[in-house]
Amino acid sequence: MMGGIDPDSEVSAAAEVWDEHAFKVISAAALAVVTTGTVSYHFLEGWSWVDSLYFSVVAVTTVGFGDLVPTTDPAKLFTVAYVIAGIGVLGLFLNERLRRNQHRRRLRADRRQEDRDDD
């Protein structure tokens, strides 16, 4: 123990706080990525808001239909950074979503097992 504080309990407390707020934080980051892409493409390419949103989602999900493509050098450079960052944030979002679903399923299974044990 350092200075009367147990480092393991601090780490555990921080992990609990993160678990409680992780989905909200990561969801906000994912929304920020799509919003940043939408605004950037609207101004860099002069696309409509709908086209900009559409391309932002298509690019970050790596679908890449090819119907819209950046044509200016600044937009192309932005796309490189946007896709790299966006894929990372999208991966975090999907991972957290799957982790939460798995946790809920485990809790339901535990409750069902407890109900069976009580019978």
C-alpha cells in the first residue's frame, strides 16, 4: 500500500466507473466521428448534408459503394485520417456493444439457473 491507499482498490474502482460509463462515452465518440465526417465533407466537397452523412457512414464502415468519392486533395487527405480513426472508434463501439450483450445474456442465464435451483 502506498500512502495508506491500496492501488488495487483504486484500479478496481476506476474499472467499475469505466464499465458504468463506457458505452455512453464510446457512443458519443462514434457520433462525434460521423458528425465530424459529415460537416467536413459538406464543406470540403460542397456536398449536401445527406450526401455528406451518407458518405461518412459508408466510408467509416468500409462499405465503399463508390457512388460518391472525394475529389479535392484536402478531402482525400481528410478521408485517410477519417477512415483510420473512424474504423478504430467503430471497432470500440461494436466491441462494447457485444460485451454488454454478452454480459446481459450471462445475467439472464444466471437468473434462470437460480430460479431452477429454487424450485
